[in-house]
Amino acid sequence: MKFLVIDGQGGRMGSMLVKKLLEALPQADITAIGTNSIATSAMLRAGAGRGATGENPVSRAAPEADVILGPIGIVAAHAIMGEVTPAMAEAVSGSRAKKVLVPVNNCDIRVAGTRDLKLSESIDLAVSDALDILKHDS
């Protein structure tokens, strides 16, 4: 199972996702792609097996992934303060991969029925959802 973690800004959420995935699945195949080099670096330090930065890596990796994790803004053009390009959003939303999206307010997207949680709580739920996908697809 190939996991793709995408994040922007400082990469805090992405690095938390990578750490939690590796705690649950130490041999997980995780690619980290940042919308900027700071985010990529943070996810690599968290233990991602490989990483890259920018639009083209997202466009190339999204179709190959089984599960994509990141903030909800990765499916919306110009989200995360403009760091998500239309091509990135299209690649993620058009991928056959299962998507586990963390609802965060800095993307200017509100999902009805969700509630504000601490980031760590949202990360725990996201990793739990990703592991459920793994169990059901195996």
C-alpha cells in the first residue's frame, strides 16, 4: 500500500501524519510532497521514505498512490494561502486513491457536520481512517 502525504506551510500536519502512520505501520511506504520545501523537509524529518516539492511531484505521485492524506485544502485550487495550484487539486481529486482529508479552517473550507478538534485529535482520526482502508483493501 502506497501512502502519499501532502502538506503546505510549515508541514506540521504532514509530519504528524507521517509519524502516526509509521507508529502504526513501521514499514509503511510513505511519500511526502510539500507545496513548499519547508513542508517537505518537515515530513522527511518525521520519517517519510522519500519526498519532493511542488506541482509536478503531486501530479506524478497522486495517480500512483493508494491512500492520500493531508489537509482538506489539497483538493481545492488556491487553498492553503494559494499554495495549492489548480493542477495539484485536480491531480489529488482525480486520483483513484482513497483520500483521507483533515478538516482545518485555514483552507477556508467548512464541512457541515464536523466539529473543531485539536490537530492531534484530527490526526489520530485520519490515521485510523487510513488504517481502516488498509484493512478493507487487503
